[in-house]
Amino acid sequence: MTSPDQHTLAHHFIITAADCNSQREISIAHLVTLIIETATEHANSIGVGFDRLISHGMSWVLSRLSIELDTVPSINRRYKLVTWVESINRLYSERNFEIVDVESGSRVGYARTIWMAIDMETRRPADLSALHILERYITDRPCPIAKQGKLFPVTAPTSEATYMFVTSDIDINRHVTTRRYIELIIDRWELGFWDANKVKRFDIAFRHEARYGEVATITAAPHGESAGVYDAAIQCGGNVTTLARITFVPRT
Amino acid sequence: MTSPDQHTLAHHFIITAADCNSQREISIAHLVTLIIETATEHANSIGVGFDRLISHGMSWVLSRLSIELDTVPSINRRYKLVTWVESINRLYSERNFEIVDVESGSRVGYARTIWMAIDMETRRPADLSALHILERYITDRPCPIAKQGKLFPVTAPTSEATYMFVTSDIDINRHVTTRRYIELIIDRWELGFWDANKVKRFDIAFRHEARYGEVATITAAPHGESAGVYDAAIQCGGNVTTLARITFVPRT
């Protein structure tokens, strides 16, 4: 539901078994799906949704996303995602999220997203100036997590896999789903590692869209000397499709 | 919501982009997820849900499912799934579903499911006699689609793939997700085939639970001489994990 001033929208959800990973917590892929749905709902409600962009021959694409969690949302509990717009310029718009445990009322995490528009014909970045109406909804509501740092390709992988994209990986725009990119990254760590560790922060940047039948190489490696911090990348042919960084903390 | 007499429950949903396949229709995997969630809601509301079964050391497992669709539910439309119980005996309970397009009011399809209980320790079938309360909710509401016929392993595959189960394939019970089994079957047909054909009927039987790290062989072949009907199977080691049959009809 939108707030009376429409500057924020709250999306309520319950985490079902199908939304969870093997640790009975929301999977990162499902959390990102909910973040995208909440962003879409708010954009629609203030008149800057996909329908409006299509009239300009453009479409929203998620460019970067960062999530930071104090507590990982878990099965059968009620949460809400609250979203608001931080900025817009010609090239991109920043939209933030608060994740709230509805029963306790406590904030369990935050997310930052950066959205670009692409020209539907050329699939190249489009000019967001036509959406100046979005400026009215900018708020200075704080989002206390750091903005996404620069992500780098993995140069000396300690983990590597290849995967060919199949029918169920393809979305309504004929590209690979956000879910699949994220799962391919998550899968670089074995089940026992996830039993012993949980995600504190997850950063991902979407660089290039992969398609049906393309073969991806997924790599991961520790990020410098920082304990629990890893870089990951998905490449297709010569293109970097996705870059990610995961910060793990041990379960206690 | 449950009806006043609690004999049926209706679960409302809107199909978002993330719920769809590349043909902008609900993916079979997502439809099955919604069917399971609707069954779970109704079982909980009449006191025979997972919580009740756990007190007997048992858990519900979906054994067989058949879906028949006149129209495949499509993006951004509102639907409801209405569920009711057809039967219960010592070994299994039959539960049916009607899929209704809320805007037009028309039924677009039906589903039949068969649920067993397993002993949580032995993972062997359990006796459902303790749930005799479920008999009160049996109705003779008709479900006009045929019960599931016998499904057979694929003997002379015309399509075959292998796949190792990874972290994101594992559910809260440490077995492979229903979603993954279904996607592995869906993926035996290439994207162009799905562009030209759609599912008229989907039958699946879950025989044996697969686990992390197991390697599956997925096979498919035409079912006898019937145009558009195919059998599919997932095997792990010597075990048949899943059997399925899909009836396709050309898109017009």
C-alpha cells in the first residue's frame, strides 16, 4: 500500500517454505524478486512504471543492488518492504528499501538499488529526463548502509563452474532471469558452507544480458585479505554479465 | 480465505513478471508452488496442517499432481485457486483445485493432487488414520479432469541431459525442491518448441527424494503414437525420482 503522501510504499509478505533456502531463511534470489516487485508497484502507483516508460519506447532495468541484513528473514514470519526514491538524474535513479519484521517492528535490513532505462529497440541506455515527475517523490529518508563499491572481475578464481542457459532460465524479455544469475552465484558455495555461514551483505551489478543457449562461466574468489568477503562473476563469451560481492558472517 | 463452511478455500493471486516463462504465461513450476501453498493454507485452516502432523511425527508430501488448462494464466491478470478435499483413506488424501480467472469469472483449468504422509524419522509412508477429522471436510464438488493414469519410465529417450543438484536446489527439508524437478522436465523442450506449443495437461509423480550433490539423468520421449504427448523421467543412481507426462497443443 502507498502512504498518504505516496513518497513511500510498503509491500507486506509472509515467507513460505518455497521462498526459503535449506537454512529455512529467505533465499537471496527470492528477496531480490520481492524488492523488484515492490519497486515496480511503487513506480506504477506514482505514474513512472513500465507502462509509462513503454510510451517513451523505454524500459526500466535493474543495474545495481546491495542488501545488508542484521537478521536473515525466516520461514513463516511476516515482513514488509518499505521503498522510497533517493535520487534521479538523466542516467539513473536510486531507490532504497527498509526490511521490517512486522511482528517485532524491528528493522532487519536495508537495500539500495540503482535503476537505468534502456531503449527497447537498441537495448542501449536511454535518457531519463522525460521522467522529471519522479523528482517530486524524492525524499531524504535515510538509508544507513553504504553505497555499492566498485566490483571487479575475478582474476584468480578459487571456484569455477560452467552452465548453459536453458528454457526455464529465460524471462518475458527473452533474457536470463535475475533469479538465475543470483542462484548461479549462490551455488559457488557448497551446502555445508551455507550451514556454517550467512549473508551479511550482498552486492550485485548487472552488466550485460545473457540469452537462451549461451554458456556462462561462473567464478568466485576471496576478496583480498578480508575474512568472509568474496568476489564472484558470471561471464558469457567475452562479456561480463554479472559481478557480485558477498560478505559472510559465521552463524553463532 | 476459507468459505463459511470451511469446505473450500480460495487463494487469490496476480501473476507478476517473475512468475512467468518466456511466453509471458505462468510457469508450471510457479503454478505448482501456488497449488502447494493453497493446499497448505486450507489444511492449516481446518486443523490438519503441517503443525498437526508434526505432533504425530509425520509430514505431508505431495505424491502426484495433474493439471489441465484450457487457457494458460498470463501476466498481470488476477486469478484464484479454489481447493477442496475429495477423499481420505489410510494411505493418501485426494485434494482438487479449480483455477478461475477473477476478471472474467471463467474457469481456466483444474488440478488434482494426491498427498501422502511420511514418518519424519524413517521417511517411509505413514498411516493417515489419525487424521480422521479430515473426513468431515470431504465434498462431492466435481473435478471434471481425469485422474492421473499410470506413468512409465522412459525406455528409449529422444532427449537426455544430466544435472548435479547444487545449493539453490535444496529445500528446508534438505531435499531437492519441487520447482527444480519441474524445471528439469520443462527444460527438455527448447525455447522455440515452447513458443510454438503450450501445455494442455501436465502429470507428475514424485517417487523418491533426491539430495544435494546427487547427479540426475533427465530423459524424455514421445508417448506412443499420440501427437503432442510425451513422457519424461528423472533418475538418480538406480532410483526413479520423478515421472511426468506432458500433453502439448499447438499455439494458434
